Amino acid sequence: MNECDIRKGPVERTLTSMFRLKAIDWNSPKRERKEFIWYEERWEGKKWLGVPIKNPIDGHIEGKYLEVVTTPKLDERTGEHIENTFAGTRETYYIPWSKKNVDEIIASSTKSDKSGIRFTIMFDMADSPDGFTLKIRNYFSYD
């Protein structure tokens, strides 16, 4: 997208897929599981001559990211904090699920209509009443 010239037109964002799931809210003090959404878009733009860019971006993700987790490293003699060390990563979601949020995301997309979007609901083992059902995905329409 570094070839994109917004003077020749805006970046056109087309919503292709939207996902709904329950996940741990890492920003919450109690770490409760909440419903979130994340989605994928296709970005298209034009070059400085007004010609469309050959390779638009497919699969741009909004609503989740891979968070780096660190642990403090302390001085063994003084107990003073020296630095943070890498302790792994975790997926973090930041768009809470609501019909209003879904409708706003669809409305802000350039070329999207509700019928062309793939809506997926992801179920985790933690969401199962018996706790044994495997992770599954189901596809739904907007309705």
C-alpha cells in the first residue's frame, strides 16, 4: 500500500469475514471471558496516476493482535527490577461484541453488504456445558 496515493481516491476497505467468539479479557482485573469480534478486510487503492494497485491487501485483520507477555527479571542480591524478559505471546481481542459495533463496522466499509460477508461464530471447549466438546466453528448469515 506504499504505492497508494490518497489524492487519487480513498483506500477502499471491503469487509470479507467477521468472527464472534468468547475469550479472556486480559484488560479486566477478574480475567472473565467476554464476547468479542474481529474481522478481515480487503484494502484497495490507486497509484499516483489513478491506476489501481496490482496487489491489494487481502486479509487485513482488525480486532485482535498477538500480545507479547513479559516477566520482570530481578537482581538476585538486591531484588531490584533489572529488565523484563520474554514469557510468550497470547491473542488479545479489543472489539466487544454488540449488534451496534457490527453494524458500524459494516457501514464504515466501502464495498460491503451484509450478504457478501462470511459470519463465523467460534465455540471453545470452555463454552461447552459438559466441557468436553471440541472447538468448532459455524457459519451464519447476518440475520
